[in-house]
Amino acid sequence: MNSKLLIQSAENLKKAVPLMMKYKVPTTPLNYALWYTYVSNELPTLNEKLDHLIANNDICPPVQSESLYREFVADKTEASTWALRSGIDKMLIQLDQSLTDTHNDTNTFRKSFEKTFVDINRVENEGLSVEEVIGLLKKLQGDSKNMHRSTSFFCKSLESAKGEITSLKTQLEKSQKQALYDSLTGLLNRHAFDTELSAYLQVKHQGLCLILADIDHFKMFNDQWGHLLGDQVLKAVGRKLNDSMRNGASAYRFGGEEFVILLPKSKLRIARHFAETMRKTIEKLSLKDKRTGEKIKNITLSFGVVEFQKGEALSDFIARADQFLYEAKRLGRNRVLPIL
């Protein structure tokens, strides 16, 4: 049985390595595991998604590969490690702040106690009145209560930390995505975009197009209806963009109210048409202010579209899209540039 397993494993590796080389997949343990599972044909859904990814990209984008690995290959222990990492970091920051606050309070109370004890010595040396002695005792009592409150708060922080660890163990799937996805819009985040774009440019990916989009007058939504509604707008736009992705296109939150879409194996004319379709979709979007019931319309996006030019630097590629986006804003917003 072991002999058969070793032979099968060797066969799978012989199939996996050439495929990884063909699609320029880095030879990391994660990628070995993903492609080993692929060639074994054990998980048809994984194969279907990986085939679709390759067909639309010609390469295997690293961020999306990692997503597939987490979804189909990673065991529970490894998944738990990913999930707990960000949550524990957050918990430790909170505990550190609580500890710092308690330390500061302790120093303040220590100085106050020292002064109070000096005053108490005056009772014997100077013969303070009964009222003055009572005042000193009340101050000592007040300081003690404050110190008790501070240490009690720190104890509660420790209890909260224990509860946070328990909570993290039951929310692994949500935590796993935090490294790659924007928590507000559900789109891939800036880190994922930088990683993906670099991978494309390293292989001089021909036909790669980039669309930079920005919500028009976004500050107005925040100023007029508040930041909660601004968040609703971001969520709604992110959802619409994500629903529009097809043929290998991927949407990312670039930062603030800006979004970026990568279209591999495309042309400028096709990418511009794609952006125009998204523009019309967003233009029809309307939201309701949950506080007042008022309908919010006039949500629009401006777009800048570029196609990768041979030898172009990553920063120049993005800058050209940004220039077209800026010009679209200047010309009145809710439009796609360049005009072909």
C-alpha cells in the first residue's frame, strides 16, 4: 500500500512541476500543495476554478492561488494559524494600551499616596485638627478607590482577552480573508492588487489593461449624510463592481473611494467598453438613508483606462490611468477616458 502511494505521489509531482513551470508559478510549498492536489484530480471544483483562472490569465495570479489553497487545500491547523494571527495582534495592542494606562494610573496614585502619607506625618508633628485629619483620610480613601477602579479595569481587559481568543477560534473563515480582502467592500485589497500586478508585469503580460475608478463627489455623501452612509455607498459600489467581474477581470479597493480593475488578455478598446458598462450600472444605483428613509441617488464613477505598454514601469502604468481619471473628473465626472 505504501509502495503504491509513493509511486502515485511521484507521478503527481512529475505532472505538477512542469505545469508550475509553464504557468510561471513560484516553487513554494503552498504552490506545490495546490498543484499536487490539482493533478491528483481529487477535488473537481478546485480543478474547475484553477482551469478558469489559467484560461483567463495565462499565468496563475499569486493572490488568487493563495485563496484557492486556503479554500481547498489548507488543513484546519494551518487555517487556524492564519485566522488567529491578525486577531491576536489586535488583542495584544489592546492589552498593551490597557497595561500602559494602568501603569500611568499607578504612578499617579503612588505620587498621590506619598504626598498623603507626608501629610499624615504632619498629624503627629504639627498636631493637625480633627477636620484636617478627616480630610486626609477621605483623600486616601478616594485615591484607593481610583486605584481599585484602574486595576479592576485591567482585570476586565484580561477577561475580555480570554473571551476574544475563544471568539477567534469560532471565526476562522472570516479572519482568513483579512489579509487579502477589504473588510468594508469585500473586494480584494491594495496589498492583493500590488502583488497581482507585479506578477503580471514580471512576465511582460501582453494585453493587460487597468481601469482606475473613483466615486464622484464622495466627500458630499459624508458631509451631507454622515460617514455611515458613506460606508453604505462604498459597500454598494464594491458589490456592483464585484458582480460585474468576468473573463478573468478582478476588482480591488485601491484606497479611500478609489477602485482598480485588472483585465488580463484584453485590449484598450475592450477595457474601455467594460468600464463604460460599469459606469452605466453604477449610475442606476440608489440607496436609502436608514435614519431618514430618504433615497440617495446620483452615485456615479469616473474612470481612467490604460493598456500596458512594453517596458513600462509599474508606477508609470498606474500614473497614466490616474491622469485619464483626473481628466474625466475635470471634464464633468461620470465618464470614461480616453475616448476612442
